[in-house]
Amino acid sequence: MTDSLELWNAPNRMLFGWGAASEIGTYVETFDAERAFVVTDEGVVQAGVLDSLLDSIEEAGADYEVWSGVQPDPTDRIVHDAADAYDAAGADLIVGVGGGSSIDTAKAASIVATNDGHILDYTGSGNVPNQPPPSIYVPTTAGTGSEVGHWTIVKDTETDIKEEIGDVKLLADLALVDPELTASAPAPIKAATGMDVLTHAVEAYVSIKAQSQTSALALDSIETVGEHLPQAVEYRGGDREALSKMARASMQAGMAFNGAGLGAVHAISHQVGGAFGVPHGLANAIILPYVMEYNLPQAPELMVDIAEALGEDVDRTKPAAVEGYRAVRAVCRLGESVRIPDTLQETAAEREAIPRLAEQALEDGSLTGNPRTTDVEDLEGILENAFDGELEYRERL
């Protein structure tokens, strides 16, 4: 009997550090690029976040065009608009700058740039035949970890379902992570994206596809988020440590789930976001404790690890099935400290859609990593609890 195979994918190069954005020109030169196509959104442009990047590209002797048409939860139409603009610009390098939506749009547009057909023709894993153009991905939030991953999410305009496209060809030629670029994000964005980091790390840690290296990255990210997220959310200038720690945690959690996969939180949140426009990080943040409590019977020891990483005073002489509830409590407390709503009732999501959302979640590829086998009734139950705020840990602890 042979050992199980493990798959580990990472960007070709990663550059991390405060002020790293000003070094992008050096890497543009290594690609022999003459015209960079910068994919971003208007908020990033207005905040002046692009300035140091564009100056560095110019200093490297390259030209650029900025396309700022990204919208939250990018649709297939937005992706094709970006790809058309890339072609019209005569570009030979794609640079995605922004949150997960900007980087996902850049990845998806890069597929269309070198492959025929519709972007949704490539849904699934390993279905991209031709190599996309060279790519640099630069996050402006400590959240999705998309800059280090090989997945992109595209919303189908006909069904409002978020479709996943994964291929190692989508890995960045350079993932450039500059914590300084996250400083201008509003506090609610920092809170939601930070809880998204936690969700990635927790789901990767308990995934049935977890590996030693993904678990190490995930657990370190969990501890970092627990310690530094509140300070990052309240950042007003001066102390850089919290922002730097959160940016690193986001990158690490992205690498962790890139190898280990995700779980029921993402399977559900993709549907909630697609149907009702609830921001991805916020949906994850709300749903996370309900899924953790559901998964607890299948992974009690791992939940105790998570609780300890989040600062809970666990007693390992007690049954893990009991102490594991502390992980759920710790996540709820962290969410409360950064003003995350307790329930889906406080968002645009509608309770009447639960059966449909559960049916769609059952088909979501993220569900394959979940440690506890689920069916439609299970997913409906999680959603009902997330609307009602029903968590058993309050009675157990």
C-alpha cells in the first residue's frame, strides 16, 4: 500500500513587505513586458493605492493601461469586458490590484485572453488548455489570499451562481503583498476580510485533504488573526505590525487552502453571495461558527487546537468533544469584537431561499473538503441556525 499523494501549488515568486509595491517595476522588466494591463476597481483608483505601482512601472520603461471596471462578485460579462479591453490595449502582462474581486477578474480575463470561447467553458479544475499571459497579483485587503491561489470565482449572470475555475496555469508569476496597501481600507472591510482569512485557515485546518504544510500554515494564521485582527481593524496610522501580520496571515491561509481545500462555509457563502450580494468575507464570517459547530463531532481534537490558537484556556484532560466548543465561542467573540453581525437575518439574505441555497451548496466544489459528510437537510439546518442565531456552545460552556 502506497502513501496518499499530496498536491502543493504556489506562485512562481512571492514578494512580501511594507513598501513592496514600489518594487514592481523590477519584476515587470524580468518579464520583458512593454505594456501592463492593470485590472482594478474605482475605489482603489480613488484611494491613490495605484500611485506607487504605476510610478514603478513607468520607471522600468514600460507602458500601462488601467482598467477599473471591476465590480464585487465579478460576472462572466465583466470578465469578458476586461478581456476585450486587454486585447484592445495590446498588453502583454496582466496586473491585478485590489481585493478578491479584482484579482479574480484579472485571473479570469487572463484565461479568455489566450483561450477561445466563454469563460464559463472552463469551470472546474484543470480545464484551461493555453497558458495565460504573465501575471502579477497585488492584494489591497488582508482577506482572500487569491494572489497565491490557482482558483478564480465567476458569477454566472443567467443563474446568479458563483462558478469555480481552477488551474495551476492561474498561479501568479509574482504575488506581491505590500501591507501598506491595506491601510486605507475602511474598518468594516478590514473586519470582514480578516474574518475571511480566519475562515480560510479554519476550513483548511479541518479539511479531509489537509497536509502537514497546509496545517502548519493554517494554524499559524488562526493564531495571528486572533491576536492582531482587532488592532488591524482600528488602524489609524503609526503601528504597522497588525497590518503586516494580517497581510502575512492572509497569504499563508491562501496557500493553506490552495493545498487543502475548503468546506461547507464556502459552499454556503458562495450561494448567499451570488443570490443576495452579501459580501463574501461577511457571509463567511457569519456562517463560520455554525459550520464549526456542525463539524465538531467529526473533528473534535482539531477544534481544540483551533480554540487554543485563538487564546482559549483549554483543558486537554477533558473530552475533546466538550472542549472543542471553545473554538466556536472564540470565533464568535472575535467576530463580535470587530462588529460582525451574529446572523444572516441582519444581511440582505432571505430565509425563504434556504431550500434553494442548500441545493446549490451541495453542488459547490468547496464542499469536498468538509470533514463531515453533508446532505441537503444538513445544509438547510446550518442555514436555519445562521438565520436564527442558534448555537449550542452557549449551553455547553
